Amino acid sequence: MPDVRLASPQGRWILFTTVLGSGMALLDSTVVNVALPRIGEDLDADLAALQWTVNAYLVTLAGLILLGGALGDRYGRRRVFVVGVLWFAAASLLCGIAPDEGVLIAARALQGAGGALLTPGSLALIQASFHPDDRGRAVGLWSGLGGIGAAVGPFLGGWLVDGPGWRWVFLINVPLALLCAPVAVRHVPESSGTRAEGRFDVFGAALGAVALALVTYALIEAGDGSPLVVVSAVAGLAAAVGFVLVEKRRPDPMMPLEIFASRQFSAVNGVTLCVYAAFGGFFFLAALQLQVVVGWSALAAGTALLPTTALMLLLSARSGELADRIGPRLPLTVGPLLSAAGVLLMLRVGPDASYAADVLPALLVLGLGMVTLVAPLTAAVLASVETTRAGLASGVNNAAARAAGLLAVAALPLLAGMGPEAFRQPDAFDAAFDRAMLLCAGVLVIGAVLAAATVRRPAPGCRRPECRTHGSVAVPPLEADPRRGSGVA
């Protein structure tokens, strides 16, 4: 039984290194959007390259995060976590020195693979190291402090872009990793899962990542109308079908399909796809709108986006408590509708927009919508499956949210009519941004209708989330497997 106490020096070191490791990945999910216009100018990249700068990272992260948790269970959670941290740092260094857009995109894909190792590992180490009496508080501190890192991300990204330059958005990860890894080796006890048999579902993970990559390519490049786009779309759908068949036939699949036999689990993941597709598209385009159209600096644009994360940090725990009393159906219906209202308020943000009158009201309403739905969403996911599958259910839900975000970043500019040079043409970008916000609001409304029609009150005594405080606007929080300490295995 793990026996490290939170108040002990070792306990504080464990919390420090796990927060620092997961914080790097959370920072990366928020700082890069702010840097995109400057990256485009410096590397002479078009809009498609900026989309790939975001999505190359998400493709490998979403495709491999389930496998990353399983690797930690098999080979040692500390070992895999440290490998992930160092891998992430090496890829970040490559991003920071990238001479052109091709190298940057390839490095971002490598960065996502490192994130898939360290993200589940950080939670798994807390679950496996701390005494049961301290574990809940440790998880709460981990998620809350990690959320603070996510909140600082846009501000820090803007300061770096306007100061030493956009390359430091990536290079800052290197010293953080060089601090994190030695502390983990010295102070974190090694642990592994209770199961060591079976083969890794590497083929399934590869098919999932390839399917996401090919479909993403087809959506981003669809404006060209080339035969390669059609071939990529067909091949991507074939890879997705292959992934389903592999997962169905394997004795030890990465994502057991029988988990979707729960209608509630499938319904909540449908809501997840809707809301996080809208959020992913919104935050990708909002950072560009504030710089390209409104004319703000990267620092001003990054700081402007802070209210959503601040509201999540301050109110997500209370939202979870309310959902415990009234059930998840009402919050999962009202939350997306509030978020849709916030997105529609962004239609007022154009040239010479006022922060207090135009931007802030939209972000406050959006933030309140996110607060209303995120904690109940996690609770509904955990309540929809057996307790022994809580970690798997959380991992699938987290991966689904990331996949929804990357597909939105790929598809939304196409659907809104943004050309390759749109981010260099303020008037054209402004008009396309308005169309994109209408689409995001529509997807959120669909999520609300789906929740109202399908989500039901969970049975008494079901598992409740441990991550009560959460600050990430990109994905729902991970929850650990109660048997094995892994967030996704």
C-alpha cells in the first residue's frame, strides 16, 4: 500500500514534480494559439500550416494517450513519466529551433507523443504514491495547481511572443523538464500496475492516430480539390474502420468497445464531442481574431482570454457539488447553451473592439457555461460505467475531447470560408470569424439537445470525480483507475 504522506518532504516533492510535468503539457495547450500569427509571419506560413501547428500535436496526443497510461502500468510509472518529460523537452527544443514550417509541424507531432507519456503518468504517480488518507487532497492540489498553469499560459505565451519571441513558447519547456526529471528520479517511488500480462495494442494505437491524421489532412487541404485530398479522406475512414475492427477482435484492446454498451457513456461522449469541438475551434480562432482583426498584441490577446480559465478554477468544484445534488442532466443542458450565448457575443468583437464592452462579456458568459458543464460531464462519465473501469472511461472521454478539438481546428476554417492567407487579411478574416462563431454556437446547441434527451441521473453510490478543481479549457480532467493508479489504462 502506498504510504507517502502529503505533509512530508517527499510528498511535497512528488506533488511538485507531477504538477510541473503535467503543467508543461497544459501550458502548451494554451500558449501556442497566442503565438500563431507571429509564427505565420516569421516562417511565411499559410493558414493550413498554422492549423497543423496545433493539430500535429493533438493527433499524436489523442491517438496515443491511452497507450501511454498502459506503458506506465507495465514498465513503471516513474520511468515512463520521466521518459515522457525528457521526450517532450527534446521535441520542444526542436520546435524552438525549427527553421521552417515542416520541421515545426514534425516536432509538434513528436511533442504530442511525449505528452501522451507524461500526462497520464503524472496523475498515476499521485494515485500510486500517496497514502489513501491523503490521496484525495493530493489529487485536488494536482488538478488545481495544474489549472493555474493553464490559466497562466495565454498571458505567459503573449509575454514571450512580444518579448524574446515565439520560439520561447517552446524553449521554456526545456529548463522546466531539466528541473522536473531529476526531482522525479530522486524523490518519486517507482510503481507499476497489478497486471503485466498481455500485449500492447500498438497496432490499434497506430491505426487510431493514422485515421485522425489522414482525416485532418483531408479537412485542412480540402480547398485545393486535389485527388490526394480524396484519397486521404477515404484512407482515413478506412483506418478508422480498421481501428474499430482491431479493438473488437483483440483480447486486450487499448479501448474495449464493450464500454460503449452503456448508453449513458455513449451519450455523454456524444455531448463531449460537441462541446469540445466548439471550444477547440473557438480558442483557436479567438486568439487570431484579437490579433489579426482587433489589432492587439500577443500579450493583450493572451491576457484577454484569462477569464474563462479563472472562472473554471474558482467555480468548478462548486459546480460539481451542485451536480451531485441535482444530477448532471440540467447542467449538461444549460452549460452548452450558456457557452453558445458567449460564443455569439463574440460576434460583436471586430475592429476597434472594446475589451470591457465587447470581449469581456463574451468570455464571462462562455466561462460560466464551461463551469456549469465540465465537472458534471466528468461525473456523468464515471457514473456511466463500473467503478473498475473508471480510469478507462475517463481516458476515453479525454481522448474524445482532444480528437473533437483537432477535427474542429481542421474543419472550421474550411466551413467558414477562410482562405490560405485569411489571417493576413483582417476584413476577410473578420467575416469568416463571424461565420465560424455561428457554427460553434450551433454545435453547442446540438450538445445541449443531446444532453437533455439522453443524460439521466446516475444511480446512488456511483463513483464521484476526484479532480474537483479544474482549469483546462481544452479537455475534461483525467481520473485515475481505482485498481491500478493509471488515469487511462
